[in-house]
Amino acid sequence: MIELDGSEGEGGGQVLRTALALSMITGVPLRIERIRAKRSKPGLMRQHLACVQAAMQISGAECEGAELGSQQLRFAPGPIRAGDYRYAIASAGSCMLVLQTVLPALLRADGPSRLELQGGTHNPLAPSFDFLARAYAPLASKLGAELALDLRRRGFYPAGGGMVMAEITPAAGGLAPVNIAQRGAVQSLSAECIVAGLPRAIARRELDVLAEQLGWTQDQLLVAASHQNEGPGNALTATLAHTEVTEVFTAYGAKGVNAETVAGTLAREVGAYLGSDAALGPHLADQWLLLLALAVYDSGKPAHFTCTEITGHTSTNASVIERFLPVVIRHAAQAGGHRVDIVPA
């Protein structure tokens, strides 16, 4: 059994999600204490409990402590089972984080799986649907896996109510590592603003700020159509497509935060990425680390990538991965960012 202190590193929900995924993949039982100890409301919130319940379902796990507010969990997985699954969070909690938890395990299953996910799809402090569909899934395909995502309805805080369909197809013979040191030539730079159940003038103000601060033209800026029964919610997303990597950054509107502040936040993130030569931005590097480590584990071959920044999430993720897998993760600063190497132990 692997024992983890959930207060280590960034001390949030990522320790739990990564540990659940790797426990299922390796078959090694897990015990974690002080779950989300560094958060204002420690313990399992609804979206974290949904992650635990999803992991229990696909692996037939025995589990103790799977209840709201719990700060301790014991998880003993069985075999991973492909199938059709439905996961719903009865709040605006991110269903994208549930997908993040079960995806690595379902990539090891003996067949494809289909998931219906309900809850938040565009949440602060969680990967958005657009990020997973445009940035993360194409990278997963480079390893030989396939992740097809279909957005049926967006879900924003605090109402939730989003729906996403996902099809996961494992790689035949395991994941094959790739090196991503360069992002490649620019293909397109664009931004879109979602204003669901809110005045369209908000979108125009946000896009005008991006035009001014990034120097983008009007044909690079779009007001996205909203689906029926969505919102209220506001998400401003920039998509930076290069030949090797597509990056996605999102800023969210909130009560008491004006449109210019939202757009300014996004413009700074985009500017920081475009001002670097590294392939991956900070959030994509964090998400990519686990899949690439699994590919190194499968193949016994080393791999590397470059990123603009090593965040606390990335460092914490690396520490948890090394507890479960026989790999060593190293990173070093270099001109324009950082290089991350994953090698067999």
C-alpha cells in the first residue's frame, strides 16, 4: 500500500486525482490522509467525491472514507473495466476533473469506453472543455491513444448543468512516448468569448481589450454561440495553434469583476506564452506529465518536453507519479523556459 499526505506540495485535489489514477493502473492500494488540507474547505467536495466514485466504478475498488468532507481515504482497486459510464455532479463542480481522473486508467482497459459527464465544463481552477478538446486530446493522440470529446451543453459556476460525451480508445500495445521540445510554426491565433445568459456587450468589451493588448485583428476575435439553457456564465478563451502544439488559455467572468479585468488577465497569460520559446504552457505541462510518464513506463524509453513554467501543481504531480511508477522526473531551467525529462528508474 502506498501512503500519501494530501497536504504535501500544493495540497489540493490533484494529489487525490493522480493517486487514484495510478492506483488503478498499478493495482497498488492507496491510503491518503489530510486530503486537500491546504484549501479553505479541506476534505472531499462534491467534485472530488465524484472522482472517487468514478474510480471505484471502473475498477471495482473497495473504498473507505468516500463521503463528503472526508479527509482520509483508503482505496483498493480491482481490474480496470472498459464500458459505458455516466458521471454526474449535482453542482457546478468540474466534470472535466472526473474525466482527468479516469482517463489514464481507461487508456489501459481492454477496449474502448464511452462516458457521459455532467456538471461544470467551464470552471475556474479546472481544465475547461475547450482546453481538453483542443490542447490535451491532440497531444494524447501523439502517444497512440484517442480521446474524442463532444460538448452537448456548457456548465458554469454556480448553476452547473453542463454535459460532455467522451469516447476513449486505448493505444494498441501501450502508449509510445514522444518528445515535444518545440511548439512549431504558428498556424492560427484566435479568441472567442462566451456570454451565456448575459449581455453581449460584455463579450465586445472583452474582445476589444484583447485586440488592444495583443494587437489581434477583428477576424481573430469571435463571440461564440451559446446553447439553449446555458448560463449564466462568461468565459474568454484564447486558442494558440502551432504545428506541434495547440495551447488554450481561459479567463472567467465573475460577479464584481469587470470585463476589462477578465480580458487583461487572459492577455497577460497569452503574452507570457508567446514571449517564450517553450512548447507547453504551465497548465498543459501539468496535465501532460502523467500521460507521458505512463508512456515511458510502458516503453522503457525516456522522453522529454519543454514548458514555460514549473508550477506547484507540476512539482506535486511529479512527486506522486514517482511514488507509483518506476520513473524519475527531472526539470531544469533553460533559455525561454524549462526542460522536463522523464526516464525509467
